[in-house]
Amino acid sequence: MQYFSIVTRIKWKYIQVCPKFISQVEVPPMHKRNTYIERIRPFIGKPMIKVITGMRRVGKSYLLRQIVEEIVAGGRAPGRVVYVDKEKYEFDSIRSYHDLMSYVQTRCPDDGTPRCICVDEVQEIVSWEKAVASLASDPRTDVYIAGSNSQLLSSELAGKLSGRYVECHVFPLCFSEFLEFRASAAGSPREEFLLYARYGGMPAIHHLEFVDETIYQYLGSLHNTILLKDIIERHAVRNALQLESIVRFLYDGVGTTVSAKRVSDYLRHQHVPVNPETVQSYIGFLVSAYAIHQARRFDLRGKRHLETLEKYYLGDIGLRHGTLGFREGSLACVLENIVYQELRVRGFTVSVGKIGDREIDFVAEKQGNRSYVQVAYMLYPESTVEREFRVLQQLDDNYPKFVISLDEAWGRDVKGITRLNLVDFLLDRSVLC
């Protein structure tokens, strides 16, 4: 285990000081996101609105186009597809639901034959839900919408669309997708994982040379755009310094329990006065933009979610490095964030387990099944092994229990607790499926 750790550290440093070791990659312009297409496929042609949500630049637009390709290839709406992308100038005149209805009726009038309507960044259209609901009322009209703001496209969906929708949340590339995007340039999975943990999973980085200066410049710009467009402008934030300070605090402490008072007290000592109520509001704005995700704590003895001291994980770990710089010493929290995202991509609801005064990193639940997951950098020395396994041994139920680390280990060990190598886990969807 010591040998693996030393080799890992050498590779990290080699990549950092010798960026030309990594080659530039060209990516197919319509690389398939099969995980999400498979989730949407059962609803194609069904009388419900398909809502695609996710952070900026995670590939929602490409996914919409891939869905259109599948619809056309299946003969469901031949020649009768309307695609509105509010990020393009040609659609700037569509500003209200009246404009959207007029555009659709002009391009693809309702004549009783099947048609497909796709609207990207729909939240940019005033009262969009009126047009979308009207279009979806026709059983021959297949409606798809996408957007980046969850306050508009998640918490308000039930009221605005009256339950006539299904939501598909798109995450940045998981590790298996990252390897597909790397294609012929990919090295061994272990080598590629180091790049994934360093640069994250935003699809656009695969159009760039894999060099810190280039990748982090892009990720830093994307981070600033998210803050400006999805938070400062949308929520009329007046104090950008307070927001940026809160963001840096959350990014730096990813995977640690957070309270608004704790953040407020820390920033006050940094001469950035901000009250707990403002902190809580800003954290909510970050969640609504998918810049961070909240993991609530679950009391395994009381069988209930707790209302305080949540944990937050980043929408993409690369944004952290593009903002704060890459820190080799923080690899443990990076690994935890990667596992959190992988569990979410696989469709799990993820909480932080609490048993007495101890914590279990993740309680992953799906369709009535549950798994417990601990994440560690390396299971060494022996005290680390004891710490990671002891809390799982305190559980008296029969749900599967896993400890995931970078050690070269795969198998059953220590009273039914399964040890998994992290890279192997990320590439094997049969585990915790």
C-alpha cells in the first residue's frame, strides 16, 4: 500500500511539472450520453413534458439534439421538429410565451400529425410554462425543455406544469464517460483517473489541450459565468465579495458539515462581515444553479433526516481547482466528491449517515434498496482501516456495506464489508446498481 501511494504521488507531480506529457484530444461533436438517453427513451412520444436540468455546460444542449436524432430516426416526427436555443442570437426575439407559441405555430402548425418541440434554456422566456403546458396538452406534440436554474425548473415545476412532467438531471461526465471522450488518447484507467480527479468532467475540456494553464483558465471562466449569470444577475446579489467568499469557503471545505453560523463566524474573522441569514440565502442560490449539491444527514438510529449541519458537494470538482488551484493534499475530499457524483449519476438518493457521534460518508438509496459507503484515500496505516470499518460494523442491519479507496483491493473482507478499488468501482456499474 505504501508503494501504491508513492507511485500515485510521483504521477501527480509529474503531470503538474510536465504538462506536455498529456496530449490534446479531439472529441466527436455529438458524443453520446447514453445514460441519460436510456432514462428518457421510455418517455419519448408519451404525453408528458420531458425536463432536462443541469449546471451550465454539462451537455444539455447536445443531449437534446441526440434525443431529436433518435426521434427522427424512429420516424416519430419526420420533418416536424422545432428546436429553440435561447443562447443563440437567432432566437433572441422569443422573449415571452406569446413569442414562443407564435414561432412554433409558424414553423410547425398543429395539423394533427406528430411533432416534436424542444426548447433549450427555457427559463429565459417569460411565463414559458404557459406555452409549454399548452403545447403539451396536444397528445401528438412531444415536448422537451432544458434549463440551468433549479429554482425555476425543479421546485416550481409541480405547480407550473401540474404534474405533467418527468425530470432528468444531467451531471458532468462520470469517469466512464470521461474515458469515452478521451478515446484514442486515453492511457490506462489508473492514469486517466488522475486526470479526471485533476480536471473534472465538464465536456468542453476535451476540446482543449490537457494542460493546467489551459484547462483551469476555461474552468475559472465557467465558474465566474455561473456566479454572474445564474446567481448575481438572477437573484440581484448586491455584494459579490460576500458571495465569492462563501463560495471559496464551501469549495475549500467540500464534504465537511456546514452551518450558516459557522460560515458567518469564519468570514467575520476574515474581515468579510455577513450574517447567517445571508449565508443561507447564498448557499441556496448556489444549489439552485447546481454549483453545489446538498447531502442531508440521516440519523440511522432515529430513522429520520436531520435539519442541520448538511454537507455540500461540488457540481464539478474541476471548478474547485479552476478557482482555488489544484492541491494534492486535498485528494481525500476530491475522491469523496467523485463517489458522491457517481452515486447520483447511478440514480441513488444520497444522504450522510449518522450513528451516535460517528458518520458514514454515504447512505445510498434507490427503489427501496440501501447501501452504506465509506470513502478513503488509502487504507493505511492500520488506524485508518479500523476507523473506516468500525463505524460500518456498528450497523445491525443486512444492507450491503462498502469501503472504497485507491488501494488495489476488490473482494469481501472484515465481517461482510466489501473493499473496493475506486477506479474499478467507477467502471463497474454492476456494483451498487
